[in-house]
Amino acid sequence: MLEPDTSRTFAGTPTKLPSGHPSVASGKIGVLLVNLGTPDGTDYWSMRRYLKEFLSDRRVIETSRLIWWPILNLIVLTRRPTSSGKAYDLIWNRELDESPLRTITRSQAEILGERLASAAPNLLVDWAMRYGNPSIPSRLEALQTAGCERILVFPLYPQYAAATTATVNDKAFEALMKMRWQPAVRTVPAYHDDPAYIEALARSLEKHVAELPFEPEVVIASFHGLPKEYLDKGDPYHCHASKTARLLRDALGWDKDRLLLTFQSRFGRAEWLQPYTDKTVERLAREGVRRLAVVTPGFVADCVETLEEIAEQNREIFLEHGGEQFAAIPCLNDSAEGMAVIEAVVRRELGGWI
């Protein structure tokens, strides 16, 4: 994926290596885009491997191991791979035999590399998944082997949460702990209120709503949920999501009744951040809303949570309870709007390096 450059530089100046010195690539700067993750396939064992890695992360599930391990291994990993596999199978990219999240994240990295090539010819852009493949350690190693002495790790989450942004950083620094020669590393902070991000969301939403065959009475801004306990412990995710929704509403010139904030994808019996997306969709239908659209600002790329949970499950809920027209608005993905955000954030965070 990445070819090493064997030229040696010091402080940007080429130097001559002593005779017999091993070839060492250097002088490069790396950018690593990281998204949540993806199974390698939709079969039982591929899903089980992926779910085990994901649900074994202490940042994701903070329940005591004495309680969680029996539940995970005896119940969750016995039943959930089959149901999750069916959900992934509905949205699977048959052409490339991979999940849409992997396809889109790869494309984002390729486009970003092309956009920055002229401004920073010594820049290499790669991508990884926190769970599944390609792994963070493998791509950090590849960047270092290719000569990257400085690496920007970009967790692709606009809103910070310990279960997303922090666990990406954990994995990256865990990999650094095993390196004899560590590159210098920066990580990208949350950008939930970045003007470029809000502008991209507003323009993308306006464009897709204008293309619909109906005018939504209400638009839901659905964010991935977290257990309420994490908020109580000090996680800023709820505040970040709320601010994104507020700024998006302001950018559109809409009132609170036109753009609603909700949280999706809850798991288990504990209370999660509310209001819940599925319950809100049902309530709106019961109250007489007939035309509804859902946008997912917290997801940088379409995935099973947007393409199956929102576009399929919540559509069914809405129609079953009296709704008539439903639309799931695409994520920013690798669109012009989406890439403008990623590029703006990367250029800012590379300040002083390029």
C-alpha cells in the first residue's frame, strides 16, 4: 500500500549515509484516518471475531469483567453474530466484498492524498479501523516503514466520546509502546462545532432535502447513543452532539420543531442518552407527522447504523405507525462537502509540519 522512500533527511536537509549503513526511509509525514470498524464478512465467525474485539474494549463496555465476560461469551457472542450478520448482509458491498464503511473510508483517504499532494509532496495518507482490518498498529507500522517521522492520527468522530475517539488514541499509543523508534504523533480533537463541518452538514442536508419527492415536516438529527452513566461520569459526547444539532439548526434557519435531536443504537437494558431515535420516530407517526427525514451528523461515513438501522428499521417503524414518506439522508461520506471538512481539519492540525 505504501512504498518506502530511502532518501535520508535531517531537519529537511538531505544527508549522506555512511558506507554500509542500512537503508532507512525518512522525511515523510503521515496522516492516518481511523473509523470504528468492520467485519471481514457477514458469516457467523467473521461477525463473532469482530464483535468480540469491539465488545471486549473496556472503553466501550465499562461493566465489571466479572459480570460482563459471562454475558459476552455465553450469550452475546452466541446469538448476536447471526442477527448482526443479517443486518450487514443487507448493506454489503457485493462488488468489492466488503462493508460500505471500508469502501468509503478507503476512498476518503485516497481523495485526501490527492488533494494534499501538491501542497505537501512528502505527505502520505493511509486509513485504518479501530476494530477489524486494516488495524491501527499495522498501518502505523506501514507509515513508519515508508519513512513517516511524524504522524497525525485522525479519529473520524466529530463528537468526542471515550468509547470512540479515546479508544482510537489508546490503540495508537499502545502500538507506539512497542516501537523501538517512535514517530512523533498528534491526534485530531473533536470538531463538532467547526464552522467547516457545520457548513458542510447544512449544505448537504439542504441539497438532499431538495432532491426528495416530498417536503419533510420534521427532520431528525440522530446521533449514536451512549449509556447515560457515561454522561454522568463526565463524558462530553452529549454536549457535543447537542451543540452540533443547535449550530446546524441555526445554519439552516430552522426552529426546534423542524430539527429534532435524538440518539440511536442503544444496547442492553441500561438507560441510554435520550430521546431515543426509534421511539421518537414512532411518536411522530402516531401524532400525525406523515413526512419525515433522518440525518446522521455524527457518522462521517454510511455504515450499518445508517444504512440498515435508520434506512430500514426506522423506516418500517414510521410506516407501521401511520407515517407515509420517509427518507434517510446520506452521510457526508466522500462527497465534496465531506472531503472539504476532512481536508480543513487535517490542514489545521498539520500546522507547523507542512
